Amino acid sequence: MVSTNSKSYFREVEKNHRTYNAAMKRAQSRQSMMNLFWRHKRQHEALLRKHLKDEMLQVIQLKKKFK
């Protein structure tokens, strides 16, 4: 099941990957590439945490219907 939260999550991930890939092509040194990677990783983890939190809220709401 793909919810609206999932769609917005995937759009955000796609947007971040486009930005990341473009920045990697412009990187001038190994250190700048590593800095880009670590920043991208933090953004990715934050998005995933938010996405999973939203999904857990949906599950909790659905579980209430069964009680």
C-alpha cells in the first residue's frame, strides 16, 4: 500500500539524490566528496526517521479500529 506519505517520501528522496548527484559531479576534491556524502547520509536518515514515524502513526490509527 502506497500512501500519500510514501509518495512524498519518495519525492523527497528523489530530490535529494538529484541534488547529491549534481554536487558530486562538481566536487573538486576527495574531502569535498566525503563531506557531500556525510551530509547526504544525514538527510537520508532524517527523512527515513520521519517517514517511519508517520507510518507508525498510521498503523496505530488502524489498530484502534480493530479494538
